Amino acid sequence: MAEAVVQPINGALEIGQMSRRKASQLEKEHARLKLMKDDATAEIKDLKAQHLQEIKALKHYRNCRSHCHRNRGQDREICKIQEDEEICMIKFGIGDKAREQMKIHRLDIHKRHQCESKDHKNCYKHYSDTNGRNKHMRKILKEKPEKTKSEKAKKTEKTKRKPKADVADGWFEWYEKTTKETKIREPEFEKDHLERLEDDLASSKKEVAVLKCIMAKVTTDFNDLRAEFESLHCNFTKEQEGHATLKIRVQELEIFFFFRFQCESKLDKNCFKHYSAKDGHNKHMRNTHNEKPEKPEKTKIEKAENPKKTEKPKRKPLADVADTRKNKRGLDLLENKIRELELQKGRLERESREVSDELVDLSKRSSWKKKKTFF
């Protein structure tokens, strides 16, 4: 009879292992989908930020075109030479022509001696004296500048500066030329920039459409996994009910075949311990539950049939002792199997709680993200 009880227990163990494997697979798939979702949301945020910046730039260029084109610090080089306690803040473009204009401006207006290195042609440093330029050539570039005839001849008299009126006239002529050139170039620059921005907007919209498709796929996969998890949860609850019925059946069989005394505590009704003798049962009640088991009152007939015995009880025969030992071994095996089932039940409950919590978090996040509107 004990073998007939063990078979359904092994089947329940196999079912529990299968459900645990499925739960682990579901957890891995949940983590993968969560990562995909996070990546998609980050890409969408980046595209939104780029889109907003492009829109702001378009509005800015449409509102103040000439001002933005002239005064952008990235596309202009400013002359910051201090002369007579005033800083020259004239701006030039970037490129070979602009550098030549800056060079002419510094040489003509500020009377500067510029670096003329052969190895470093892009060196545009300038100095107010020839001595400073020669030091620069010796220390930094490690070159000895070729001395011209004018440098060889010692100058006794200082070079006279141009009057301020001539300097101002030359500056105004140069400014008018540069403004005419920039006005001609402005519309071409704006057209190119607007075309680039429109192309970027079209590409960003396409990327947003692709990301929306990915989000739709992720949501469908999430719903499918949720349905699978619900089915597994239902199977798990059924398995738990089967474990409970098996446990009750095992207790009934133990009581029926091995004549066990079961715990009958009023405080703890879930205590299913049982003992082969009444003394062990009474000790358990006193030690664990602090209860004295109620002794049934004997009737007069029982008192007459069972008087107080003064003689010692006789020993049982050897055959009865062997039977009791076999019964004890069978009971120990059953108790070990019941403990294993209880441990597996606790593990499955913990895993199911963790997976259910993750599902609740994912459902909340997906509902919160669905409420957000895409541009």
C-alpha cells in the first residue's frame, strides 16, 4: 500500500520541475524584452530631442537670417589686438581668403610683423617688433629668419603712424566690400542649410516609424508571454491543490494502517504531526501548543473492564516487534518525502511571486508608455 501512495508523489515532483523550468525561461525572455524596450525608448527620446533642435534652428534662421550668418562665433575669426586701450573686434570668415584678409588687416592697420616660417605655413602669429618675431622663430619653430636689407640697416628714426582719418577710411572701404560679399552668399547658404534640415527631418520620421513597429512587436510578445504565465500559474495552483490532497491522503493512510495518534490542537489547526503512542502525542501537545489533551471520561462499564493494573505489562513477541520496525521504516520514508514536497512547494511559491511582481511592473510601465504621444 505504501508503494501505491509514492507513485502520485513522484508525478507531482516531475510536474513541479517542469513548471520551474518554464518559469526560468519566462524570466529570461522578460529580461530580454525589457532591454529591447529600454533601447527603443532611449532611441525615441534622442530622435525627439534632435527633431526639436532642428525645428528651433529653422525658426531661428527664418526670423533673423543676416544677423545669425554674420555673428556666429564658430564660422568667424575675431581680431583682438589691443591698441591705444581699445580692442579691435573686426570679424573675418574661415578659409584661405579670410586668413589673407586678416593678414592684410593686421599688417596695414595695426602695423604688425608676421611669422614667415617655411615649415609652418599655417602659423599666423604676429608681433609689434621684429625682435619679438625673431624670438618666436628661434624658440618655437627653431629657425633663423632670413635678414632682409631693411632689417640689416639700423633704424635710427621710428616709423611714423598713419593719421587716424586715413585708417578709418581704409577700414570703412574694407567693411563695405565684406558686407556685399556676405549678402550675396547668405541666400545660397540658407537654401543649403534648409535642404539639409528637411532631409534630416524625413530620415528621423522614418526612424520613428521603424521604432513604433518594434514597440508594437514588443507589446505583442509581452501579451503572449503574459498569457503563458497565467496558464502556468493556473497549473501551479492545481498542482498545489494536488499536493494538499496527497498530503491529507497520506495522513489518512498513516492513521489507518499504522494506528497513529494525530495532533488535535485548537490553537494551531494546521499542525499535522502524529505519533505512534499516546504519550508522545501528549508531550507534543504540552511542549509545543501548551495544551493538556482532554481525557475522555470512562464509563462504568469501561472502568469495570479495565481496572488499574499493578502487574507489569508482558513483552510483545518477536514477530510483533519486527512488524512494528517495518512500519516505522515505511513511516520514516513517507515523512522524508512529505518534507521534500513541502520544500519544493515553498520554492515554487517564491518563484511564482517574483514572476508575478515582474509582470505587474512591466504592465504598469507599458501602460504608462502607451499614454505618451509620439510626434
